[in-house]
Amino acid sequence: MAKVMIWPDLYREQGHWLPCINLAKSLQDAGYDVEFMGIPDCASIVEPYGATFHTILESIYPIGHSVENKLDPPGQRWKPAHVLPIVRGALDSIFTGSGAPDLLVSGYFNALETLLIHYKYDIPVVTITTFLRHPDDDPAMHAKTKLVFMSDPLQRKIIEGVTEPNADGSEVTLEQFIRPLELEIHPELIPCPREFDFFDADWEHRDNTHYVEPMIERAVLSGEEPAIEPIEIPADKRLIYGTAGSQVQDYSSKAREFFKGLIAMMQTSGMDQYHLILGVGERLLAQLQTEYGVNTSNNRLPANVQLFDWVSQLDILQDADVVFMHGGLATIKESIWEEVPIVILPHGKDQQENAMRIKRAGIGISSNGDAFSPLELRKLLTKATSSTWLRANLSKMRAIFEARENASPKRSIELIQGVVAP
């Protein structure tokens, strides 16, 4: 039985990890032995589903790193601290010996790390890209960008640490180094139907980039279903869900104003028929609880608002009338799956493009990322919840998603089988 190791992201980003639980189950059903690896903070995402998890790089990224990130350079999400340790063998225990995997499925944002593993351990790789990237910003380009911004001596040390000189004795160039991520033998999976992406003439991916099933629902790999504590929702209220995604710390100031705007909206006249649930992330939860005096005698949080650091979105969305969000693909896909009208107020990154996608598909609306006033939010709420046109389009898009998800065999498995048979 072939073993597949899955490494969705270096960091704790649920939107990148959760689709891979779906993929792991599909691989398991197809006859593969599937395991995960990641830094300590990521174990709690997959272990409830009975996944085998291998902890890596724990001395560099100890438990709690995702919240208290003290590595240099400050303010930069990706850190180079683990790159040379990987070159020097920090992952030998995973990729050598009788239990070594036959294939690595690695997230787009691990592109450089994936190259190092491919060269060092001679293992085939498949990239999984859990967002809708521009065709020019492929995994090879992502790896190249990280290397270009390093000093020349460090770049050479990394490349020469996992490669041999060319046949003529010359150094392996940067362009040569990234080439494996460009070759046909290394496919890239985008877990989203093509119908949701752009169709512009210049939005064409390379031949070995493939749109596959959306990978939304999650089933256990072994053991019992994870116990998820239910959230009490008043039965006579219409539910609004608000989130800024798992990368909320990257734009915490804007997210904070977004959440405060939604809370203020709930205090306006006529909103007593609604109940708002906000998933705000661990750090902002503490800040907002302090600001509103939650759990004190001076609690100023409206009674129709609940704050959480994290919620099971698929469960919440089953009951939601509308979702207010930043514009991350994972939440968009889950909203489509549950046919919930979408309101996007982009915070950054690829979110503006996703706002354009939902408007083009007619499944939601968007507004300027700074339009957080209660009045503007009320207008967006009314527009999203009153449109039968949006709901009809959501139903059509859901049907497309469901057809891709239920295909047999699934496209992702066909592509992986083309690299390593089970």
C-alpha cells in the first residue's frame, strides 16, 4: 500500500488544512495509507478526525506560535527560520527509513519547502492550492520569490545543500532549481470547480494545473466523529454569521473594525429579529471581550451577539440567513455548499478578486472594505437576504459543486494515481 504524506501549510490556517481532510478520506477510500505532518499548532485541526499526525520543527515553532509569533522578521507571515534546518536533515525522520512516504501532497504556500524535500529525498510531489491564484503566480514562482528575497550566500547555501552541480560542473541556477514545480510530472490541484473562477482570455493555467472537487465535507479517517460543542441559537431569531477567516491576524485592525461594525449594526432598530455569531480568532476575541466588558458586571455586548474564537462553519452555515465575510475561498465554498447568501467586505490578499467572483456568479454582493458603518451594513444585509435571484444562483452553483464532489472516481484521485498508484 502506497503511503501519502500531506502537508497543507506550514502554519495553522484552517482554510488550507480542512480541505485536505476531505482529500485524505478520498485517498484512504482509494487504497492509500494517509498521514499528515505539521508544526505542533496544526495537530488539533486534523487529529479529531482520526488522522495520524507527525510533529515537525517543534523547536522552531513551539505550541502557541500561531498566536504569539516572535520570530524575525516581524510582521512577515512566512519566516525563513526552518529552511536551513530542512536542508540539514530536520525531516529525515519523516522521509527516510522503512516508513517513508511514497508521495508528498503539499500546500502551495510550502512551495520552497516542497522543492527541498523533493530534491533531498527524491520523492514525487503533488501541490494542492487552496485558493484561486493568478495563472502567472504558480508554485514555482512562489518558491522563486522566497529565494530571490534572501541574500545571495544564503540562497546558494540552500540550493547547493540539496542539489549536485550540473554535469559540466557548473552551479545549479535558480531557474534550474525551481524547474521541478513546472514539469508535467508534478500536478497541481485546485479544490474548486472551474465554473467559479474567471474565464478571461489571460486566465489560463499551465496544462498540469487542474480544478478538482471542492473538498468541503469532512469525514473521519478512523475512530468516532469529532465532538463539536453545539452553539445555542435562539429558535425565533434569524442567524447572521460573521468571520474574517483563519488569517485574521494578518489584517487584525481592519478585521476588528469589521466586527465592531457588525456589533453596532445589531444595536440598530429592527435588528432584534436577528442573532449574530462572530468567529473572530483567539487574539481578537480577548481584545473584544475586554472592550465590551464581557464576563463582567459592565457587559456592553448586545444580547443578540455571541463572540467565539473559532466555530464549525459548516454547522453554523446550515442555519444562517447570510454570511458577512472577508472573502476567503474556504468560507465562500462552504457558504455555496449550504446555499447561504454571501456579503464580502475584502480585507486584503485575494479577497477583492473573490468578491468579483461572487458578483459575477450572482451568489452574493460586496462592498468597499472600509464600509463598516451600521447603516451600510444594514443595507447589505437587506439586499442579500431579500434577493430570490441570489438564492437561485446559489442553488445552481451548489449543484455544480455537488456533482464534482460526488464524481466517481474523483478527479484529484485520478491525478494522484497518475503519479503514484495505491
